[in-house]
Amino acid sequence: MHLQSRQIEAFRAVMMTGSMTAAAEVLGVTQPAVSRLIRDFEAVLGMSLFERRGYQLVPTPDALTLYGEVERSFIGQTRIAELAKALKANAAGALRIAAMPVLMGGPLPRFVARFSREHADLRVTLVGLSSRLVVEHVLAGQADIGYADLPLDPTAIEVETYPIAAVAALPSEHRLAPKTVLEPADFAGEHVIGAPPGSLFRSRVDAFLDGVAYHNFINATLAQATCTMVSENAGIAIVSPHATENYQGRGLVTRPLSVRIEAGFACLRAKQRAASALASSFTDAFARYLRRWSS
């Protein structure tokens, strides 16, 4: 059996319009051409599709069954064409982004708001997860883009790093505020608000403050919560600089550290799946947005 697409198009047009003449107008051909296509289609199928009753064409039961399948096929083709058009316009589907908490509380939502204004049809889902779960979501195809803490195993994921040096966050009137750079000894006797014990960033801070006698009564998962408490004089902290953006001049100041503490992260994408044009556009633009903090 060798079906031709033109025969199927003619059959569909006749079913939709109810006559050979109207179908010819839809297809932009002559009425005899449509009649010939229908005859050839019936011959290939080995069945009669229409009964001629005077000037009327009446579909047979087989034709009605066949038309249902043909229509589903054409709807599928239409959807594919619409999707391709949307992909070309960078407007198809949704971006699913999984990110570690420090980004969810500040720069990432701000950038998504800006990016979405430039892409009217964009739909974004933001999910805050631990770095380990971010990696799992990317590998499982549950996230198109992931942002997680360093270091990472690049075996199954593409990793683009964004190195950022941590800073000290202080109440604006704190005794250490006049200093230009803070050393580990400066933290002696201070109330230091920390990241959760056992976290990668906490281990880096602990290494920086090794041997220093300080107080640690408060720990917070979100760096933005830490900054709020610093601005309220609950203590001092070591945080990523982008977490402090909304607090500068509002009871909080930052100072660099004498020893670098890595507060950067990585952009993750699964190697086995090609990135969409939209995902690439987003990650490139977000990388440019982050340059103010890169070091």
C-alpha cells in the first residue's frame, strides 16, 4: 500500500467541505483533480469512501472512521509546526531552574524578573534546593538549568563556574566597620552568625576561623536571613556579596577578608541533553549579570 500525502489532503478536504468542488477551492486545484485523487485513494485502500446520492457525497462508515485518524494526524502536524515556530521565537515551553538557597533569596529572582520582561511568553519555574538535589534534578531532566555550590563532579553534567569571594557583613556601627580588611583574629569574641553546620560553605568559614575563639548562637540556611539579623545587630557574618545587595546602607556594611573564602557556584546542564536556545540565552545573560560580584 502506497499512500500519497496529496490523496490524504484531498480526502480530508472533501470530508470537511462535503463536496469535490468546495474541496478543490480549499486545495487550490481543479475539481477533476480532486476526483482523481479520491479515486486513487480508494483504489490504494481497496474500499469505497463515498456514496454519490444525486449531487451529494455521503461518507461511508469506513470513511468516517478513517477521517477521525486523519484529523488527529493533521492536528499533530499543526502542533508540531506551532511548536517549531515558538522555538524559533525563543518562546516555547518553560524554563525549569533549580538553585541553591543563597541565589533564590536575591540575584536569581531579580534577574528572572528582568529576563521575563524581555521574553513575553516565557514561563519559568524556580525551585530552591540543596546543591546535591540541584544536581539530581538536572541529571533526571527535572530542571533545564541548575545552580549549585562548588566543587562538582563534571562527569555527567556541564559545569560553568562563577568564582566569587565571600565578604564579612557587619552592622554599620560595628567596631570593626572602620577596618578596610578583616583578618581571622578580628572575629575573636564576636557573635558570628553562621551557615548550617556540615554545609560546604560552613566548612570553609570554619577553616578561616580555625583557632579563633568566637560565639556562635545563631545559624541560618538563607544568607538573606543572616543579613537581616546582621542589620539588626544580632552579630556579624561571612556571606556571599550578592546576598547583601538589599541591605547595603540599611544597617549593614561589608568588608573584604584577608584570606579568600570561595562563595561562588556553578551553572549545571545535563550533558546528554542539548540546551535549548532559550536556556542558553538565559545562562549567558545571567552570567553577564553576575560579573559585578565575580572575582
